Amino acid sequence: MIRRTRGMERGLTLIEVLVSLAVMAMVASLIYGAYDAMAKSRAGVEQVGDRYHQGRTAIARMSRELQSAFLSLHDPLDVRLVTRKTVFIGTRNRPADRVDFTSFSHDRIAAGTHESDQNELSYFGSPGAHGQTDLVRRESKYIDLDPQHGGVVQVLVEDIASFDVQYLDGITGQWADTWDTTTLNGEVMRLPQQVRIDLVLNRTGGERIPFATKVVLPIQMPLSFAVPR
């Protein structure tokens, strides 16, 4: 017969149970803390990646559409019959400048629609839903007499810190803060040689993400298809 000693029959005391639970809670807390830090770090990296993607996409789209900017000399002699106006207008605003122009960048999606590749485009700042400034894009697939209104407005990129646009004068070689082909100055019926864009996005923590590019405008002078005699 095997005799059991008093030490072999003794169970865990209350203090030992409490100490074990405290150790387990500490280990669980350390594991959760490490996992939570990893999750936050991953979310932060993904957010930064998303912001860079938004900025690059916005810069690429604006560059492509600005390269298709044009002016036209084809207007009827009777001003009462004028139904459309081609322009390039750049105005200074804070925190976002505004650009309105006509372009050959419209994509006709539906077959059989009465549309061409010509359109009106605008880029400007607009108040967002949470008090921030968004950079928006306005497109009208029909060119009319009001190049700054109409069409569809969509958010190009959210929560921007600034949108600065400058224009290179091909005659003077100087950069200008504004451009207007509708006024009687040196810019009348003449596009800038280049457009410089500086776009800065806000991100969490007060940091900012800058983007910059220069766009060459191939069509400098207004188009005319008149046949010389």
C-alpha cells in the first residue's frame, strides 16, 4: 500500500492562485499591447500609402488634362450668335488656387451620344464635410459661354493644405501667379508655356505630404482651320 504524504495532498493556496492570475494578466496585457501597436503601425502605413496614391493620381490627371488645353479662333462674326467661349483662366486664392480652361480631354463613355473630346475643366478648393479643404474637379462636356460653372463637380483629393499654381510666360520668360486669356493684356488668346503645380496634402499628426510638377502645354496659340487664299 502507498501512503500519501501531507505534501502530496496539498493544493494551491489562494495567494498562489492570485499570483498566477496576475502573471497571466500581465502576459496577456503585453501581448495585446504589442498586437495593438502593430495594428496601429500598419494602419498608419496604409493611410500614408493611400495619401501618396491620392496625391500622385491627382497630379497625373491634372498634368494629362492641362497638356490638352486649347483656345479656338472659330467664332461667328456676329457676337449675338456666339454660343461658346474657349478660355484659360488662373486665379489666385488661398489655400487653393483656381484654374478654368477648355481642353481636348473628354472621354466619351456612352456610344451614340452627342459629345466630342472637347470640354470645360476647373480645379479649385472646396469646403469638405469635416471643415477641411478638398481639391475638386469640375467638368462640363459641353463648352458654353460660362467657363466656370455647370457640369459635374467631383472631389479629386481630400484634405489639402495648399494648391499653388503658377504660369510661365513664353514671351517674358517669367512665372506669373495668374493668367487670363479673356482680358486685354499680354495674355489675350495665348496659353502659358508651362504650368507649375505645388500640391500639399494634410495627414494625421499634423504632418504634410508635398507634390510638385511642371506641365508643358503643347498648343500655345489659338487654333484656326481657316484655309488661306
